Amino acid sequence: MPRVCVLMSTYDGERYIREQIDSILAQRDVEVSLLVRDDGSTDGTHVILDEYQKKGLLKWYTGDNLKPARSFMQLLRDAPNCDYYAFADQDDFWMNDKLYAACQMLETNSDKPALYFGQTQLADKDLNPIDSVVINPFLTFGESLVYYFVGGCTMVMNSRLREIVNKYRPKELFMHDVWIYSVALAIGAFVAFDKVPRIMYRQHGGNTVGQGFGAWEMWKRRFDRLRNERRIRSRVAREIHDGYKDYITADNREILNKVLSYRKSFLGRMSLLRDRRFTTSHTTTNIFFKLAVLLGTF
């Protein structure tokens, strides 16, 4: 039976956390351990975690308020040895075959770094299903640098990928899931996408990151990124290049070099625009990628 260490970062999660913990502990056909890092809660989250810990159902600890991305990365470093590692948000609900399905898809590639992620089913605060954002990713490294869509709450990785990811601590960390997904593809890891939703991704007023945005909010976010002079995507590409240079495949090293040098010349921008390796499965994202390259804000 595969051993899976589930890593949960919490912050003022008392409202929904019991339901989520119970759904994790109810996973079938896997041996589950749950490690929780509390990111400085001020509500009753600690009391709930203590209850479960006293029953031997989880282990938890607390620390400085690192925000979600760095809190999850700290968990990945602090986790005990296991076959697989899964990220969990504090407010979702998992179907009881979530981890088993992931392990089944990953086990045939146990000899190399491997990552699983999947489609989510959006739900309201009471776990009633609502219209979901359906993704059909190409699973290419170039796409991962352009299109941010992967949900960390669905991620499961094997110990070999965890070992490599932990070798470098990024300074630019937009979100832990985007980072790990891009690193996995950069080093040629096996990446599996599950089209079957196996979690209820709860949308409520307290979400740190959610998917249930209206059309206006989505367009506003795209234009904000387009105007962003910090060039977040290029900075992430630089960190992947510098942090994992001994593991990146030759083709992906070429992709990174193209991103890192495109602003030096008009020809560099044109070359990046024409490179089909950066094509994504999302038409609007492709358009905004081209605009960002032309403006030098990618």
C-alpha cells in the first residue's frame, strides 16, 4: 500500500478544516499521514488541530506567518520520508479515491521524478457544485512559463521529485504549485494530468486563491499582469535556470535562454513570439503572452 504524506498549511481555518481533515483521513487504499503547518492563526484552528493530534490522527506545528506559498514549501522540506507527498488546502473536500488515483498514475514512473495534478470541481461554501473552469493543458515546459493554471490542492509528487525541488529555495515565489509544476517539467519529470475531478474546491469569501472569478475580474488581472514591470514570469525563469541548471534538459535550457535574452533585441522578441513551444491551451493567454513580449513585460 503506497504511503502518502499530506501537507496542509493552515491560517484561521476553523470554519471548514474539520470537514477537510476528515476527508483526507478517509482516503482509501493508501496509508495516509497528515502533517500540518499553521501559519499564525488567531482563531480556533489550533484547538481543532490539537484535538486531532491527541487522537494520533495528525501532527502539527506552527511558525512565522510565511503566507501560503512559502508555508507549503517549508512543509515540503520538513516532511518525513514517504513514497508520495500531497498538498492540501484547509477548506476543500476530497473524494475518497483522490490519493489512490494519483498513486496509480504515478507508480509506473517510480524510477524518475513524477508529478500528478488534476481537474477540480468548484463548489460553493456548502459544497454544492458550481460551474468549473475546465483545463486541457499541453503539459509542456514552455506552456508552464506562460499559463498559470495548476492547482496545488490537487498535486501529488513522488519522493524523487521532492528531493530535487528541495535543493533550491526560490526568492521569486508567486505560488508553490506554479513553481513546482514548472520545475518538474524543466527537469523532464513525468507529469500526469487527471481529467476527473477528485476534490471539491470550495469557493468562499476567505479564499487566498480561487477560481470562481467573474469575467471582469479575469480581464482586470490579465491587464494588470501585462502592465507589470516586475516581469514576474521572466524572473521565475531566471530562478529555475539558476537553481536547477544541473537537472534541466537541453531543450528546456534553450527555452529558458530564449526567455532570459528576448529583451536584448527586436529579433529576440520576434524569435520568442514565433516559438511554438510557448503555445498554451488557452487562446486568450496566448494573445496576452505575445503582447507582454512586445512590451517587454513578460
